[in-house]
Amino acid sequence: MTAPSTFGLSSEARNLHWLLTNLVEEVPGIQSVAVVSSDGLLLLSSDPGHSRQSREARPGKGPRGSSADLATVVSGIGSLTVGAAKLMAFGGVKHTMVAMEEGSLFVMSISDGSLLGVHGSAECDMSVVAYHMALFVGRAGHVLTPELRSELRKSMEAGPAGSDR
């Protein structure tokens, strides 16, 4: 993973970038990670090339190889599971795991509707990924304020350093 530029970001935003980078680099089998707001907007990504041009330039496995597409899937699954939990009156959704033939998708609630989504390879140890996601959520949940979400969203809209966006 190429570290995204954190120049000009608050210390809280830099810490979240650091936590995300550690999650991807320390846990075997994680291919991409996205933090999504309650309204489905990408806030933080392990994919430094999240722009459309980067997505089209590098095909790959996973949701078209981009965290923007991962964010869309995570938001949809999060919405679906929240609706199912309400329908069944089982309380709030803590996490969702989807095991597929060639990979896995993990979605975990962070705070006030924000979600952490992880795309893992078929070889990843699901329990290890879930454990490390829980650590991330525990560390990130209390600092993910509305102000920080706004800052992260603006930094994602600006795109990686040197992009056309």
C-alpha cells in the first residue's frame, strides 16, 4: 500500500490514516479497506488512487479494484443488515461477514452509523481480520466526530496528491 498524503490534516485525521495503514499492512489477506459515513460517503481509504482514472487504469480483483466501489458495497450491505435487524427486532448490527469463493467482505459498525469495510482474500483468517477490525473500531470510534468526518470527506474529495480531482 502506498501511504496517502496526510499533509495539512489534523492530528486525529493523521492518526486514523495511521491506524488504517497498520490494519492493511499488519493483517495478512486484507486487500482493501474503506471507512464509510452513515450516508454512504467514503471517508478514509487504503486505496491511494481512489479516483475514477486510477480505477480504470488498474483492473484487479475485488470491487473493480477501488475503495470507492468497496465503499458503495459496504454502504449497501450496512443498510440492508440494519433494515433486517429492525425487521426482526434483534437490536443493532455489530458486524457482517460475507464469505465468497475468491474472497471475503467484512463490515463493522464504528459509531453513529459509520462503517468499516474490509475486502479480504480467500486465504485470510476471518477471525484474525474480525479481531483487528474490532481493535480499529475501538480506537477510531470515539474520535470520529462530525468535524473529523467532514475533514476526512474533504480530503477524499481532493484526491491523492497530484490527481486531477
